[in-house]
Amino acid sequence: MRSELAHDIPFQKNLVATSKPSSDSTRDQYFAAQASLDWLQTQVKPWLEQAAALLPPPKG
């Protein structure tokens, strides 16, 4: 699991560094940012679920 995450981080940094909106319009920038956010959430969600499963149940 840790080695998979280490492999994904350089790829994500490269993706962010090379991502440029197709035009200067604010609308295009918004849609590009939303698509990037959607992609990132799908990548992070499984890791968060695995981490949550390792936590003890809340006391209450």
C-alpha cells in the first residue's frame, strides 16, 4: 500500500505542474479545476476508507 502511494505522488505532482487551462476564460478554468478535483477525490477516497478502517470505533 505504501509503495503504491509513493508511486502515485510524483505522477500527481507532474499532472498538476503540467496542467494548463485550454484558454484564459474563467469558465474554462473552473471546469478544468473541477475535473481535477473530481479525479483527485476518486484517487484519495480508497486511501481514506482504508485509513478509517484502521481507526478504533469512537467511544460514546
